[in-house]
Amino acid sequence: MGLPDTSPVPKKDSMGMDYVPVYEDEAENGPVVRVARGRLQTTGVRSEPVQRREVVRSVRAPGSVQLDERRVAVVALRTEAFVERVENVTTGDRVRRGQPLMRLYSAEVVAAGAQYVAALNMPSGLTAATPDGARRRLENLGVPPEVLAEIERTRRIPHSFTWPAPRDGVVLERTAVDGMRAPPGDALFRLADLSVVWVLAEIPERDVGAVASGQAVEVRPRGLPDRAFEGRVALLYPQLSASARTARVRIELPNPDGALLPGMYAEVEIAASGGGGAAIAVPEGAVIDSGTRRVVFLERGEGRYEPREVRTGRRGGGFVEVREGLAEGDRVVVAANFLIDAESNLRAALRGLAAATPAGEDSQ
């Protein structure tokens, strides 16, 4: 509290205050800091050994449930036809593969069927026409296999034929009505299999490097707050949104009970590791970040601590990766290191004051 003074032995100043002890390894400009054991215990200073561990952080993003594009089917005709009757199937109904959807009449199909029947009834060798060619024409017109089998069995031309559902699924759209004319290519039904759905999430650009295919994902739909669905990242789309600066991630989720509905909003949490594997890591509280440098304190025993500058990397799960400056097994301070940092700064300031005062006296 006065002018700097030193003594080779412990002593008190004029006010009865103990001099601060300085040990051999705390010479001028030395890095080691010594803290009294009593102060360490009262402030809760704690140290742990440095270990290698997987640094996993959660990437959270909004998402929405979408149809799996590979499980959508459209019912359309390859030739002009008339819809004689639509079965009792409408939007929202679930259908099975092969279930009748409507009954059609097509003049072109009837003409091709007549050629097929004639070829079937013609003795082999009497004409160049073959049943295979006529059958192929019906297949090119999109006639269902069930209708072809009926023609072969009965050798008769059906006036109209039934069009079945091409797959299991839910009817998303129905435009077919009784008596309508159906031009080629028009979608009469649109079906989707909802047993597997996609969740498309928008992740910030800064998190793109931490997300990869195969990572575990937890999805919580807003419409089902009490349920969580487990899935994995299927694809990271290869472009960013120029306006939002986000990347789209596709997650595939099984949906056996149909609880996930297309259009639902969801909260997505991706367990992202960045693909770096296990690395040397310390608790986040062990690193003192000044903005320009990052420092940890190594425990040297007997209340001695050495500041060590480190280079950090990934963060997540309460840990930070240390790429340079530490080795596995080093003990670092992980709690209440502010005390040691303050002690280190105070010692540095006192040493600077002690060095500056004699110079000032000489100048006078």
C-alpha cells in the first residue's frame, strides 16, 4: 500500500500487514501464479484432467413436414377416354394397391382389344400378325394387367374396364367425375403414401459445416407437442437460400400411424459433431476469452497455476475443443478461475510498478 519494498524473510509493514510472499518460480516476468490454499477453498477453485472426447453440439432449426416425392403417384390416361363411373373414393380416403378407382370407356382401347382377340383366335401360321404385337399395343396404351388377363381368359372385348389404384396411399386430389371426358395426360387422381415423410429444415449458414448425412435428429411437431420423432439427416441440399442465408436439410421419418401430416411445422434438433471425431476438450468454463486471446490455467500443485494460451475449435455440450496448447492428462482449472486470473493480473501490475518507480527516481 506504499512504495514497493522487498525482504528476504517474511515481515510486516508499518501498518501490521503481511508482505506478499514471492517464490523462486515467481521471479520477475515469471508465468506461475501462487494462491493461498485458504483462498482456493473459500472460492471453490476446482481442476480436472484434460481428456479426449466427442464434442457434440445441437443445431436447432425450424422445419416443416413434406411428402416423400418418391411415394407420390398420379393417375392419368395415355389415350382419350370417358369416365363412366367413379367409385366411392374421394379426397382424404385411404386406398390399397389394386383397389378400383373408376370405370372407363376408350374407343382406342376397344379397337386395340379387338385386334388382340383376333390374333388370339387366329391359328398360328395363317397370318403375320402375332398376339404379342397386339398385346404390346394394349400395354403401351396403359391398359391394366388385370384387363389384359381378362381378355386372354374370355377372348372377349370389354366395353369398358376398371382402373385400379397404382399404390397404397391417401387420395390427395380427385378431379374425375362421372361422365367426364378425360384427355390423355390429365391427372384424374393424385395419391401419396404417408408411411414415410420428409421434414425439411432450414439451418443457418454458420452451421452448415457441422451437419452431415447420417447424423441423429429429433423432431418435435408443433401440432404434437408431447411427441418426439427420431430420424437421421438424409441429405444436405447443395445450395443456400440467397435471401435467408440458410441451407435446407432433408430428414426422413417413419410415419406408420399417420400422425405426421404434410404441412405441419416442427422444431428440429440435429446432434452435429462436424465430423472431427474425438478431440482434446475442456469445459467451457476453463477458457478465459479476452476477445483476442484464449487462456487456461494449468495446475502445478501446491497452489501454483500457470497461464497457458490455447487455440480453440468446436464447441458443444458444454465443452470446447483445444487444438493447440494442451496435452491429454494436463490438469486445468474449470471453476472459479476468475480468482487466479485476477491474482495474475495483480502480480503483473505490481511487478510493473516496482520496475517503473526506480526509473522515475533516477530521472529526478
